[in-house]
Amino acid sequence: GCENVKDEDLGRSWLETLEHQRRLSRHTLENYARALGLLFHLKEKTALRDLEAQQVRRFVAQLHARGLSGRTLALTLSAWRGFFHWLARHRGFAANPAQGVRAPKSPRMLPKALSVEQVQQLLEGPVADAPAFLRDRAMFELAYACGLRAGELISLTPQSVDLDEEQLRIEGKGGRTRMVP
């Protein structure tokens, strides 16, 4: 109905605020937009203003039953809390129905690290003259020796290299820059 269109306009306004004032990454904004889409789908005809914590708990249970992980649900709830916080501050909403609602825990999955021997095998393997092979080998060495994230590694440009100081300028998460020998 008419109330839903208004609610979705509120969602758009919040996302625009995040984009322009908080300058969040495109990836984060997409996650928040997805979380809002889930909220609007689950609430059906209920107005945002009328949602209660019990309903939000039920939404989380429904999403968990659909197979969403605890981590995804925690991110979704975080977005919902931020949205309702914004609605309370800027649109006069009374309470935050997502406040205090917890996501189910999911098992912590640790990344599988290569052993020192496996890394040596990778870096000291047969040498080919193919430019792609040399590039890949240099990337593995940089990632391993400098502790770079994959995103940091692939964002390197020739301008990232300071040959005089023998350092790399790394653009990290959140636009932070650090120098790595």
C-alpha cells in the first residue's frame, strides 16, 4: 500500500545518506541495500513504525531457516539497527526494534594457511619465461612477504612502487594507506 512506498523511500534516503555523508564502499552499500530488501520483504504490509523486536527476532529465525549463516545474519541485523537508529534520529521513530536482537552463532572457519614448505615449493618451482608466470610469481612473493590482502595486491599500480625508498604504498581497507618495505 501507500505506507510501503513511503517506507521504501525512507530506505533509499538512508542509503543515500550513507553513500554521501559516511562515504561507505560500494560493497558495503550493496550489503546494506540487500539487508533492507530482506526487511521490506519480511515485514510485508506492516509499517516500519509498527515493527517490534519480537517480529525482528522472527525475521532472523526465518532467514536462518532459509540457510543464511550467523555471520550474514549479524551483518543484516547491523544494517537494520543502523537504519532504525537513523529513523529515530531523523524521522522521529520511537524505538529500534532491532536493538538487542542477536544473530545465531556460526562456527568460526579459519582460513587454511600454506605451510612454509608449500610456499617455498610455489615460489621456487620451475621457472618459465612467460610474462604471466613471472607476474604471478611476483604477486605470490609480494602477498606472502608483505602480508598483503588480495584486494591490496590487485590494486597495486606502478605508482605504488617507490624504488628510491624500496617501499610500496598500499591502499588498505577504508581508504587507509600504509608503506611496506
